[in-house]
Amino acid sequence: MLSRGEASDAVSGHGWRFLLGTLRTSVRVGSLTDAVSLAARAVEACGEHADGHLRTDLRPNRVEFVLETREFAALTDRDVELAHRITAMVEALGLHTEPAIDADLRSVQELELAIDALDIPAIRPFWKAVLGYADPLPGAGPADPLVDPIGQGPAVWFQQMTEPRRQRNRIHLDLCVPHDEAPARIAAALVAGGRLLSDRRSPSFWILSDPEGNEICVTTWQGRD
């Protein structure tokens, strides 16, 4: 298994970013047909390892690639190797792996939903059932996160409360962004009317709110080891 720092360093300069235990990149394309063709080439590049490591999200203007060793729900040297294979394949086509930051395409990111709870084992089964979600790994405990079994929806995790806070929002968003893009994302949110509630635990996360107090945490992999 790779540490957070090892994973980030291994793909630095290759257009990939480390987010929440995955390696992610995007490639600009001109059509959905091009996207399907590029995804097929990525599967070929990964060979026998594709099914156990690679996920793709295809759009008419963009293909997003996600790598993770699904057997362990973690990153391994194999994922780094596959990232380099995909990058080489993409560059051979005259394209580029990149986070995709411009006026039209946001960067790669990962969204999570966090629920504050006094009794996590009591509420977790409800959210698992109503969302149709699953445990992240066999043998998951009563306080572990929940994941979408087909990988479309955000993961849901539970934050332990010490006392009731009924006048405060009990559900907030966690948005994991590339570590080198967090300051710009936060600055844009503040210009748009947001408030910085806390940066005490940055660069792991910053707590922001909209003008009415609804909260979101902007997170990165840094500061967690």
C-alpha cells in the first residue's frame, strides 16, 4: 500500500492527482465517440489489470480516469504503473492527462456526504437501506462509511457528535480537491459570498459556509499522516 505522500509524489508531473485513496485525471476529447475510443485504449493499456483497478467516466468533451486497487480499497504500486501506462497512451495520441482547469471544465474532485450523529450504529442502517448503498469492504464495522456499489453517488460517512445540536445543520458536504488547487477554490468561494469558519486543521481541511450558515469542508490529502 502507498502512503498519501507516496501516491501524490508518484504521479506528480504526469497530470494525475491523488484524491481520497484514488488517482484521477481527465483527458479532453472532441466527441462521445472519441471518448469511447479513448476509454477502450485505456483498457487495452491496463491489460489484465483493468477490471481490478480502472474506472472511467465518459462525456462528450472529457474522459475521467480513476485508479484504485479495488481488492483493498487502497492504492498500490500497480495503480501508479497503470497511471503511467495511460499517460503514455494518451500522449501518443497527441492528447494530455490533466486536472482540467479552465472556464469550461472543473478539475478532478471527489464529493462526500457527512452526517453528524450521536448514535452512528443506530442511523447507519437507515442510510444504507434508503440509498441502496453498501459497505466499502467485507467486514465493515457499524461506524464505517457507506459507498455507492456502482460508483456513481458520493460516499457517506458519519461524524461522531458529543451532544445534540438541533439548531445546527447536521449534514454537510466534504469536497476533496487536488492539494495544489484548494487555495484557489476557497478564495473563489469567499468572493462568492462564503465565510471561512475555520482553517485550524488546514491543509487537511477548511470549514466554509454559505451566507445562511450551510457548511462544506474543502479537503486535501495533506496533513493527515
